[in-house]
Amino acid sequence: MQNFKLNDQDLLSNQDWTFPTFTAYGPGRFKEIGKFCKNFKITNPLIVIDSGSTKLPFINDLQNLLSDAKIKSKIYSNISPNPRDDEIDGGCKVFKEGNHDAIIAIGGGSAMDGGKAISLTVNSGIPLWDFEFLDKVPRDLKGTNPFPKLITIPTTAGTGAETEITAMVTDTKKGMKFCLWHPEARPCLALVDPELTLKLPANLTAWTGIDAMIHAIEGYSVPLFHPLCDGSALESLNLISKSLYLAVEEPDNLVARGGMIVGSYLGGVAFLKGLGLVHAISHMVGAEYNTHHGLTNAIILPAVMEYNLPGLEEKVKRMSEAMQFTDHSVDSFKNNLNQMLDRLKIPNGLNEIGVPEDCYERIAKKSMLDQAYGQNPKKATLDEVKELTLKSIKKAR
Ligand SMILES: NC(=O)c1ccc[n+]([C@@H]2O[C@H](COP(=O)([O-])OP(=O)(O)OC[C@H]3O[C@@H](n4cnc5c(N)ncnc54)[C@H](O)[C@@H]3O)[C@@H](O)[C@H]2O)c1
Ligand SMILES: [Fe+2]
């Protein structure tokens, strides 16, 4: 992966997009939050953040910007790195007690997923876990506005979670993480400002950036015809390959931060088509051991690529071209990804981040219940998932 030139002019200018949801992109757009709230007739939003973000400067800035626009707000910060159902219940309580009329979910995927999950269940009258459905969409929605207005503001790049309503939440009774969503709900605004990521530390820039890349790789590998998602996946890989090292190694490089946050946004579109075994295994590891999502994925990636890529030669060629690699063979693609993980200092095995070897059978069984398992390009048997999980724990590359 090389640092080919990014388009400075595009990445440093303001853009408004209406697909997949209304999106305001550009450095400094954050300052427009008061105006946007007024446009959407939001008067009393609940700001949802994760518990690690309370001291980050943009949270205070957000409250000041809202207050300057004469909009009152309150913060709900009880969201952990892998949001839990009891934390969503707590947020709903605060939302109702404060008579809030909207949610502003600001932060990484955890905060945005927390805010999204609260918005799904708080007014609709539908229990949280009914949004984890495989075929029957919950239709019995209460009232004319079952989902309060939702604004998503990403501060990592990232999950792409700002583009849609999907929320990953841990079911504390089952010790498993599931995807919640509803086809009629989506953010009214995604406010995507690369300046908010300038202070993201190098390790989180790398971990969240690799998560974005994996969204594009897994999404593109899903065997379905979805040209909108596939086009987004390839452009995501193009931008990430040009920006990730720069964003990690030159944290103040706003063009690279722009390339990463747009690459991540496009990755979020790409995986609306589906994901694969990296995410299926990672969700269950995250639910049990509360590991960082992007880091967990990054460690698992080589083991799953070794298993998935043979047979996907045509797709590998397109991804490899998008990433500006020179040799487009499967072996070379795997090697390039591994070199990237080395350069970004990703550990070799999950055991290095506190995941014990003896959990592999249990994690493998749970992974097969994840939606992403069924979307993987190869149907893995239980034995194969066990082997991939064990390899990811001991030595994935
Ligand atoms: N819904 C989706 O589409 C989707 C997709 C992928 C991942 N996810 C979920 O997202 C979560 C992971 O999100 P993430 O990788 O963004 O990490 P995160 O939201 O857990 O954030 C990680 C840490 O970074 C800190 N942080 C965030 N922005 C910062 C900034 N600008 N400067 C300094 N620190 C900052 C946070 O406070 C937190 O401590 C997982 O729960 C995962 O399941 C959701
Ligand atoms: Fe992810």
C-alpha cells in the first residue's frame, strides 16, 4: 500500500450528500449543528456518548454550540465500548424523564450504536430485542413518530455507523452481540467532520481504520449482486489505502483524516450488503471480553483471509487494484494485508489482548449464530470456525 496523492480540494471542501442519508461533510461542519437542529425542529436533544468520551473537548463544544443556538440538551454517557442492553434501557429512561425530542449520537461506533438503539426502542413501543429479526420486521409501531430524530456524528474513522440505523448491542443474558435495525428508521443527518478525528490517538486511528477496510473487504466478498455497495467498497478501499498510514503517522494531516472518514463512511455503505466471518467471530469475542472491535477484527483478519480468498480471484483483483497494489494475485493480496498489520503494530493473536485459548469452542459456536456468519462467501462448518477461532487466538499470521 503506497501513499498515492489524495484529492485535497475535494476532501477539504464542504459537501452535502442525500444518499444513503442526508450527510453534511467537511472540515468545520460541526459548528453548523445549531443550524441543523433548528432546520429539523429539534429543541431538546439527548446527547449520547460513550463513557470514555466525557472529557473529550468536542463534547463540551457541542453543548456550547447548542446553547448558543438556544437549544437545551443533556448528556447520557453510560455506554461501554461494546454497548449493552441494560445501558440502552438506562438511556431510554433518561430520554423519557428529560422529555427529549431527539438524539445526537456523537463518538465512535459505540456511542453511535448506543444512540441508535435508544432511538429504535424509546418511542416505538417495541422491545429492544424485537429489532434483532431475521425475517419478520416489527410492524406494530406506536404513534406517528415512532423513532425520534437522530443525528449521528462520527469521531473515529471507523465504523461507518453514521450512515444507517444498524446497532450492535450485547445481550447481557446470552453474552452475545447482535445487530438491531428497522427498515423505516435512519438518521436524519450524518454530520461528518474530519476535524473531530484530529486528536484520535495513533493506535485507535489504526484499529478503527482497519475496521473500515474490513467492512469494505467483507462487504465486497459477500456473494450477492449489489452494485451500489460494491462500488462503495472499492472507493472505500481506494481512499483508505491512500490515507491510513498518513493519518496514523501524521495525525494533523487533515486531508488524510478526510480520506479516512469518507473511506469509513463508504465502508458503512458497503457492508449494508453483509459482512463475513471476521465480524461473526469478532462480535462474540467483543461481547465476552469487551475487546476493541477494530483491533479484534484486525487480529482475526489474516486467518479468515487465508480461508476465504482462494476462489475469489476476480474479486481480489478488483480490491487489489483499488488499493493500488501492483501484483493482484491472492497470495500477494494476503501478504500486502499482513504487511499493513505489521506496520500498524497489530498483535499476532487475540491471546495478546486477553482472550484465553480455552474459549475457542464456545466462541465458535456463538459465531455461527451471528448474521455475518451466513453472509460469508464460504459456508464454514463448525470445525472450520473452531479452527479459525483458535488460530486467531494463538497466531493469526
Ligand atoms: N453499527 C455499525 O454499523 C457498526 C459497524 C462497526 C462497528 N460497530 C460497533 O462500533 C463499536 C466500535 O466503535 P469504534 O471502533 O469507533 O470505537 P469506540 O466507539 O468504542 O471508541 C473507542 C474509544 O475511542 C474514544 N474516542 C472516540 N473518538 C475519539 C476522538 N476523536 N479522540 C480521542 N478518543 C476518541 C472513545 O471515547 C473510546 O474510548 C463496537 O461496539 C462495534 O460493534 C458498529
Ligand atoms: Fe466492524
